[in-house]
Amino acid sequence: MQRDLKLPNDLWFETPLRVRYAETDKMGVVYYGNYFTWFEIGRTDVCRQCGFSYRDMEIEDDAFLMVVETQCRYRRPARYEDDLVVRTRLEAWSKRTMRFNYEILDESTRELLAEGTTVHVVTTSLGRPRSFPSRQAELITARLMAAEER
């Protein structure tokens, strides 16, 4: 079902966040590893915006999105109390894999601070590959098709 789906290039899901003190170093600059946490926040918010909870998918369907590849390019540092936007886009989707793109923007200026990707394999709780659950696939498909119609 997902294999034939044409993914829109311009459908970004946005999640606002504010940089917390614990995410910064002594100079008030965000520690680089926190960008990957923000990517995860954006990714789980995509699930919510498509109509399901990632946690429920884990519990009810024994389906997990195991990260197998990551990349991040830093352009400008984020700092303590900056208001940011995490933009997340589903770039590629097959029966057992997903690839997401991310942008971290300054909320007020929309300046690009960082961009990255993550690649995931759908697995069981035991780490065995499995197909993406059909119920959630239908919700994602419906959301993507609704975006295409706009």
C-alpha cells in the first residue's frame, strides 16, 4: 500500500519548542546531541498529527521505528530560551522503512539553524523486522492525500 504512495515534497509538520537551560552548555549554546532529541519530538508529533500515538503503536501493535541512520548539519547555534520550530517531513516510506527530513528554525526569523535526516526500520520489540502496521499506514496515507488535495 505505501510503496505506491507519492509523498508530497512540501508537506512539513511543525512542532514549536523553547530551548531549555538543561539543553545548553556553560555558554548557553545548545549541545549538539539535543538536535536528535528534537528530531524525535518532531517525528512523534507527526504521528499525533496523523491521528495516532507512537506509544500506542508500540504497545498495541508491537511496532517500533528503530533508528538505523542519522545525519545532522549545523548552520547556526541555538541558545537558551530561543523559540524554535522543528519541521518534519516524511521523505520516503516503504513496507519496512521510513526516512524523515528535519529542519530546526528560529521561530521569529525562520532562519535555518540545523537540518538532518533519520532512517528507520520497523521492528518488533525483539528487534525483528516487520511491516508497518496497516491501521497507522491508513492514517498517514489519509493525511498525506488530504494535503495533496489542498
